[in-house]
Amino acid sequence: MAGKSAAVKPMGGGKKPSERPQKLCPVCGRPFAWRKKWERDWDTVIYCSDRCRAQGRNP
């Protein structure tokens, strides 16, 4: 097993979808869960989708 890292994944990696962290979208009010593609940027993710992000910038 040389080369495998025993690093602990701090957010949602390796958890069931129901156990992953969630946030509320300020535009639509819907909850959205942690996604692998947001792993590095989870602290800065605000909106659930591109559509909500566009609406959030133009009130």
C-alpha cells in the first residue's frame, strides 16, 4: 500500500449524501449539499446554481 495517503477528508468525502454538510441558498432558499467539485471552495460557495448566482448579483 505504498503511495496511499491516510489523510482525513474534512468535509463530505467518503460520507453518505445525507451526512454531507449543507448550506441554504440566499436566493431561492433551498438547501444544497457539499459536492466533490466544491471540495476546495466550500467555504466560499454561496449559491446553489449558476441561475441563483446570476439573480443574486442583480437584485
